[in-house]
Amino acid sequence: MKFKLLYSPEALKDLEDIKNYIEYELLEPEIAIDIIDRIFDKVQSLEQFPDMGAMLSSVAECDTDHRFLISGSYMIFYRHDDKNVYIDRVLYGKRDYIRVLFDNLDE
């Protein structure tokens, strides 16, 4: 069975911000495209294997069904049900991702 990938508006904005930062601040447009492509490739694998990511609760004290994947320096936070994979955020791994993730989920 193939799961449907659904990106939150925040995840799409995260991807845009990552690309823009690398392309315009670091002046590395080719690297920006490569990093975004790698993130999309990693997310694409969730269509077939939605449980492949680690449970967020395994690395942080939190009661959540979120999982995460790592792509280079970035963390992809997602959850899934029987048909869909919900990509909630894509954040820089050295960021306080727990605070960012749960501050946005509480809204």
C-alpha cells in the first residue's frame, strides 16, 4: 500500500526558508537545490515505509505520535494514520526543534 504524503503549510514554508537561506544568504544555489532534493527524496520513502523514522518520544520527553527522519542537518517531523503521512515540519537539527514543534502544535 502506498501512503499519501501531505505537507503542512509550515513544512512547505520551512523548505522554502531553507532553500532561500542557502541560496541567498550563503550564496550557494546549487547546494540549496541539492539539499531540498535530498529532503524530498527522504520524505518520498515514507510513501512505502511510514514507520521508518524514529519515534520523537525516544529522544525527548514528550507524549506524541510524531516520528522524525534526518536528512543531512535537517530533521523531518511527521506522523501518519492508515492512509496518509502528514509532514508537519522540516527544521534545522541544531535548532530547539522540540519547542518549535510543540509551540506550533498548541495553536
